[in-house]
Amino acid sequence: MERKAVYPGSFDPVTNGHLNIIERAAKIYDSLTVAIVVNPNKKSLFTVDERVEIAREATRHLPNVKVDKFSGLLADYVNDKGFDAVVKGLRAGSDFENELQMSQMNARLFTGNTETVFLMTDPKCSFISSSLIKEVATLGGSIEGLVPEFVSGRIINKLQEESK
Ligand code: PNS
């Protein structure tokens, strides 16, 4: 039986930390869907379609990874698609409290046997977050090695567009 997992998040944009989790999860499951949340209440640098396009390009080398978007409750999306697992990455302890709460709430909302599964961050990625990357890039710092090279270019172009 095919084991299907989903890795949900904002991915604004995808970072090397996300890619590390994606590559590892793609080895564990037969298929992995990177699911990008549509959240009109959260200000994002990239539109959801841009985030999808960037994530698709960044995962092109992984044949069992696809990228999708969802709105509303993650649990509704998971129930609808019948995923076996929701994969999340854990960086520091500060991620844990929020993730524990969300996984327990989602467990109530899942109608099937979906499990939330946590992969511990690779130590070389533990400080990487999309928001910190955007802040550093906005202030002119180097983000080399933290996102794929083409993503770095997309961030810089976007920030230049925004400052016009
Ligand atoms: O990359 P992020 O922003 O940390 O991802 C958070 C995300 C998208 C996984 C979380 O906010 C989420 O699941 N949002 C969908 C709405 C939802 O289901 N909320 C209840 C969570 S228990």
C-alpha cells in the first residue's frame, strides 16, 4: 500500500532547512506532498502561486515530491486527501510547544489514522527560518547557503520590486 505524507507550511519561500526535511521525508514515504497554506491574514513576501512555483523548482530533483496549496483547516485537507502522515520539522525547543499543541488539536480533527511525525532538524539548518532569511536579506546581509541559489535571486528581486 502506498504511504502518503504531507509536509504543510507557509514556505515563504522554501529554505534549505525545508529542503532537508523534504529530502529525508521523501525517503521514508512513497509520496510526499509539500502543501502551502493560503492564509490571506498573514502578510507574505511571495504570493501563494509564487511560493508553489518556487517550491516546485526547488524539489524538481525529487520524483516522489509534489507541491500543492490548501486553504482552511489542515485537518480538512488531510482528511480529504487521505494522507497517512503529516510531517513537521522541529528545530529548537521553542518549536516544540506550538507543534505539540497543533498536533494534539489535529489528532482530534483527523477522521482517519493520520499521524503527525516530527523530523529533527539537521544541526546545520537549525537556525534557518524563512522570516529570518527575509529580514537578513532586507537589511543587505548574505543569505548564501541558506536557500537554493535561484531562491536567493527571487528574494532579492522581490525586495527590489517592493522598495520601488
Ligand atoms: O510554516 P508555518 O507557517 O509554521 O506553518 C504553519 C501551518 C501552515 C502548518 C499551520 O499554521 C496550519 O496548519 N495552518 C492551517 C490552519 C489550521 O489547520 N489551523 C489549526 C492548526 S491545529
